Amino acid sequence: MKHAYDRTIGYSPLKDVNRDKMRLVIRINKEIIRKYAPPGVASRILVAGAGRGDEAELIFDEFAMNTVGVDLNLERPEGLRSPANLSFLRQNLENLAFSTKSFGLIYCYHVLEHVSDHMAVLREFERVLMPGGVLFIGFPNRHRLVSYIGTSQEASIPEKIKWNLIDYSYRLKGRFENKYGAHAGFSEDEFLAVSMKLFPEVVSVRNEYMSLKYRSIKTLLNWVARAGLGEFLFPSNYYVCIK
């Protein structure tokens, strides 16, 4: 296999991210976020899990707002300059070095499944989010049947098949959970059980995300959602949490 699974970054090295695919995803998520974020609330954005900085750079471009990218294992190339309103910091998401109510928008896309203590991370997100602010968060759906199809990372079809087989090997062993090193993510019930203790409003936007990303089969996806099959056929879960 070309790419081995790493608990910190997933299956594919950050350098293999396709920026065009990532920008498309950010634009989709921006369309969703704008429906829930009051005008002006996202004047300062926290990108949680910035990695090499590609995602934060694209978010800065798309939102045109003050953006801070943080990651415990920041891989930002040294000497690379950033615009004045785009910065990068090496921080642990479980213990952020920001004052309370610092950000209007937190963008956390497929990061929560890689942290040691997801509850600590969510508590920190709630703490640094200003009232009326929005957390947009996505992660793998633990009840999915198939995954990795629409990843932004460069990977061949055989690799994606192997990654799914690895997931199923964890399932067969009864160890398909993040704590065992599996790329499991969380089910809808698992996430709602913890997030609703912290945020007064938690909205599932998984169906909307899928319809926007795969517009050519929107009718089929809407049928899947109405039939209650999304929890098994949609590979990831997406939420907007409003403080």
C-alpha cells in the first residue's frame, strides 16, 4: 500500500491533498455556514487541524476574514510568508491558548476522529466561540458501509478499496473505534450525545452537504435521506453547532 494509516493525519500524507478538490469542499461548506452564521459573526475564523496550512489558506481566500490555523503537528514549511490576516500556531486542540469568545467561526473538517480526547476538544471549541458563533464540524460516519470515495487526497481506486478493507477488519475484530487506532469517526447518536451538552443548537447538515457536493445525483441522495438510509450510505457526518 502506498499510504499507511497514521492516527494524526489519516491514510494519505498532507502533501498529497488536491487543492482544487479541497477548495470545492470549502465552497460547499461556506454555502452551508452562511445559512447559520449571522452577518459579521465570522470576522475571525479558527481552522482546527491546519496541518500544512492548505486548508486555512483556502478558507482565508474564500471567506476573506481574519483566519488562524492551529495544529499540534503543524507542518507549515518554514520561511513561507502568509498575508497579515492569516496566521499559523502550533497548539493542542484539547487546550487552546486563546481567550474565551475569541472566534465567530470554527472550521473543523475531518479532525475530531484523530484527537485523543474529543470531549476536551469540543469543550475548548465551545469556550473560544463567541455567543452566536458557529462551529462547522465534519468527521467519518462510524455506521457507514463504504468510505473514502470523495476524499480530497490523491489516492487510487485500489488504495481506497484497501482502506475500506482495513476498516472492515477492525469491524470484524469489534475494534472499529478511534481509541483503537481505527479511522472510525462517530455515529450521529454518539456525536449528538456529547455536543448537545455544550451547544444550545446542533443541526445536522449531512444531507445538505451531500446534495451540494453531488448535484448530478441530488434526487437520488434526497431519496436516500428521506428513506432513513443516510446513516449507512453517507460516509461522513456534518454538523453546525451554534453557541
